[in-house]
Amino acid sequence: MLISLRRVQTLARAEVSSLLDGPLGWLLMSGWLLLTGAFWLAMVDRYAMIGRDQVYSPFGAATINPIADLIAPWQANLSIILLMIGPAVTMRAFAEEVRRGTMELLLASPASAAEIVVGKYLGGLWFVGGLILGSLWMPLLVASKVDLDLGALVVGAVGQLGFAAAVLAVGLVASATTDSPAVSLVLSFAVCLCLWIAGWIDPDPTSVWTQLSLSGHLATAWTGLVRLSDVVYLGGLITSCLVVATLRVEANRYL
């Protein structure tokens, strides 16, 4: 089935507008800026403490790495925030349409179910991508003072975007299966949390649980490394969720 990019873009813009026209989008942005700033200050203080501890070590300065000791822990904390923001962004995508009785109008439009799902998905991804991009000024300030590997920073940001994309995809499935935004929020958060902590069952990097966990496929991205297995995992998870969401939305035509 061919997808019209024009219709997808229109739906994506409408999804972003719906987030910004009400208080939800602005509350999410405010919470994101507050929490990312608070975590950044905490990580900078931790990094400064590590530096002070190395003052009397002749080789201490060489062991301090701003990516491993500052940026990576900060990005790990940002992932926890995204774990909460992602479900909030997608909770109204389809559940609100069903609750208000506007799903029939949406399905009656020229857009196919796949275009509707992809459009709403991209709208949420644009919104969250803007949040991630807006937080990069903090580590970039460090780059003006220390020798920071900008490539590793970019890889980490892309990894965060990939993680957000996976969380949003799960959220769309949850929103398409209920007519309650609150239920969608709780359901998608619960599923994403289970995927996040799955690696805790068996921390062995080669274990099935670690391979199934979201966190197990992000640790290397935070340090600036990209693995093919991580790309395949995220791509497979996102594609599977979008297909399931499309089938669920299409099923509404016959209800």
C-alpha cells in the first residue's frame, strides 16, 4: 500500500498542533526542561566531585572522561524521563478520537489507516525530538570548556531519539486498543517499564532478557557507540508496533 507523504505530513502537523493547543504539550515541555536541568546540575556536581577526588593522583586527570563520567549518566537519566513523557504524548492519539466519537470522521477521510498511524506517530516524534534537541545546549556548553567528543554526543542524542521512537510506537498501540487516555497512559508506561527492566532479570549481555530489554540496547549509544543489533532491535520493535496499531485502527471501520 502506497502512503501519501502529503497526507502524512498534514496529519503529523495536526498532531503537533493538538499537543500545543492545549495545556498537555506545554506541561510536558515544562516538566522536561525542569527535570533535564535538575539532572544536569546533579551530574555536573558529580563530575566535579570525581575531578576533586583525582587531584592527588598523578594519573587521575587522564582517567576522567566527560562522555563516560558526565554525558552518559545524564543521558541515562533522560531516558527515564522519556519513559514517562512518551506515553503521555501518545495517550490521546486514538483513545481521545474514540471517546469523542471522531474516529469515524477520521477513517472517512481520504487517509488510509496506515497514513493515519504514521502521521500521528511522526507528529509525536517531532514533538519529542524537539525536546531532545532543546536539551543539547547543556552538554554543548561543556564542549566550549573541555575537549568533548561531539560525535559521541550526537550518537547519544540519536540513541535517545531511537528510544523515544520505540516508546511512542508502544504508546500508539496502547492508545489504539482503548477509548480511555488514562488507561492508554498506564498501559503503555507499564509495557515500556517492563521492557526497560527486563535486563535486570539476567544482566549477562548475551542473555535473552538483556537482548529483549530497551536499556540493554541503549548503554552503548550513550558512550558514542552504535551496534547493528541495537538498530535491528529498535527498528523491529517500532515496525511491529506500527503494524499492530494500523491493524487495530483499520478494525474500527468494521465496528
